[in-house]
Amino acid sequence: MYPSLYYAIKDLFGINLPFLKMIQSFGFFVAMAFLLAAYFLTNELKRKETQGLLASQKVKVLKGAKATIVEYLLSGVLGFLLGYKLLFIAQHFSEFLENTQAFLLSTEGSFIGGVVLAAVSVYMKYRESEKNKLDKPQWVEETVYPHQQVGNITLIAAVAGIIGAKIFHNLENWDDFMADPVDALLSFSGLTMYGGLIVAGFSVVYYGKKKNIAPAHLIDAAAPSLMLAYAVGRIGCQIAGDGDWGIDNAKPKPHWLNMLPDWMWSYDYPHNVNSVGVQMADCFADKYCNHLAIPVFPTPFYETVMCLILFFVLWSLRKRITVPGVMFSLYLVLNGIERFFIEQIRVNTLYHVNGFAFTQAELIAVLLFFTGIIGMVYAKKQFAKNHTAT
């Protein structure tokens, strides 16, 4: 396993680049997931614009006005926060590389660094304001297309997704949350995919409506990207060994899988990022020296493979499905099926209700499946009704 890019580059290429310790493998692949999703979403929105399914919006922008007090204050605050951390990190760089997360989330910093960078930030805002200032500020009308909003959509999805993932994870692990609420809320670990999907989905749809982007076409355009983003994110789970693995699997590999590496059947996740398991006999580092005593199903790998296949299915169908809302409904159905079945071999918290035992993900997967079915039926009826009326 490679908890950070440092270990991956050193193992694969023999190159020692200590600064890469600050880039966690899971975080790197999550970032890649958002970038790839943004790329394919942009292309799909452009296609729908060309077809006349999505329209541009006229926006009035004030040009040449001086920077306001609020803008100066915002620049100063952001500059202070950045400088407060940067100078402190520079003064303790080796410790920062060894425990990046703790340094970023701690309240420690350099007051002098904060004040200096705050002053620089305010001055840069002043220079920018003077450079763009006009004798008489003018309101200018600009045309904004839906695909030009992808940057904001991606940012909103990232922030809302992390918040939702943390909320659902803590609801699923309530005892751990109550034991240490601060760590549970601020740590980079402990994220529930469906929580992120639900909160980010509603946030993006709300933003789209504010920007006059038809919700049905927006979520249809996002469907393949969502499946791809999940597949890429699971690569990070597998490479980092972040605990999202399956149940114990000490059974011998079936003969019909002999052509595949053993780790695709069962894996002990050596050097996992959470340091879960038992000490490895041949490892003498300060951390990341654990592996699982009993191998488990490598479920993140399985989900990556399945969701990549489902992405290509959705991407190949996107031009054939013409009823608004059906593409996203199909995504919900496929997502629900994939997650329900993978839950049968995953480690997760069980809920017990009236004799039934199920995980949070199983429950949401079933709800998504039926929501997708209902969504398809409703979308087709609405489409037929609207075309009959015209």
C-alpha cells in the first residue's frame, strides 16, 4: 500500500522525494476523480447546448469599479490564514511532512507570517483594483453558458460532498463520534460515499436552478461523470488501504481465477494508511508497518472495475436516451445494484430493525434503485404528456 505519493514514487521508480509525503494517495485520487468528472461533464453540457437543450444566460457585470471594503477584508483574512500556516510549516517542514494532516488541522501557526501575507494580499487587491478601474464604472452584459459553470459546480460538489460524507459517516458510527466529536468532524478519514452523493446532488441542482440550468438535463449530463468519479475515488481507497475493504477471505483462490494475481482475490493490505492489523516482521519504520492478520476481499478494486464498466455503459447510451431524467434514473438503478451486492462482502456497521440486519449503504442502495425505477416511469410519462400537448 502507498499511504502517500512519496511511497509510491519511491517503490516504483526508486526516487526519494520527501515533499510528496504531504500528498496522501486517497486525497490525490479524489482530486483526480473531481477533475475527470468536470471534464466529462463539460463535454456533455456542451453537447446539450449544441442540441438546443440547454440555453445561455445573460448576466450583468459591473466593470471598472473600485474594490469594496468587504473585498479588502476578505483578501486580508484569507492572506492571514494562509500566511499563518505557511510560515509555521516552513519552520517545521520535516515534522509537517511526517504528519501533514495534524499540521493542517491544528490551531498552531505563525502570527507574523499571517500579518505579512495579509498585508501583501490587501496590497495585491489594491493594485488589481487600480489597474482595472475606470473613470466611470459600467454595467456590461455577458453571455454565460452552462458548461462555463462547471468550475463552480465542481467546487460546490466537492465542499457539499465532503460535508455530507462526514455527516453520514458519523451517523453510521455514532459511538465513535460521541467519544471524540472534534476529531470525528475534522479528520480527513471517515467518509461515507452516499452521504456525499446526496448532499452534493441537492446542492448542485439548487445551484443549477439559480443559474437557469434545467435540472433534468443537468443531472443527466452528470450521470456518467458521477460513475467515473466513484470508480477513480475507489482507486485511492485501494492504494492507500483506508479501511474500505471487505470481510475476511482466507479461502483459497478458485481455479477459474488462476490467471489473476492473488491480491485480486484476497489481500492483507500491507502498510495501510490507518495502521490497522498486526506489525509486519520486516518493517522498521515509525508508522505504516501493519498488515491485516487475515486477508480480506479487496472490495475497492472490485468497485473500481464495476463502476468503470458502468461508466462506459452510461457514456455509450447518453446519445440514445432522449427523455430528460431517464439517464440519471438509470444511473441511480445501476449505482444501487452495484452497491447493494458489494455490501454483501464489505465491512460495515449493521443496523437491526424488526429482525432484519442491514447496513446504511444497503438501505440507501435499495432506495436509490426504486427511486431510479420510479424516476424512469415518471420521466417517460411527463415526456409523452408534453409531446402530446404540443
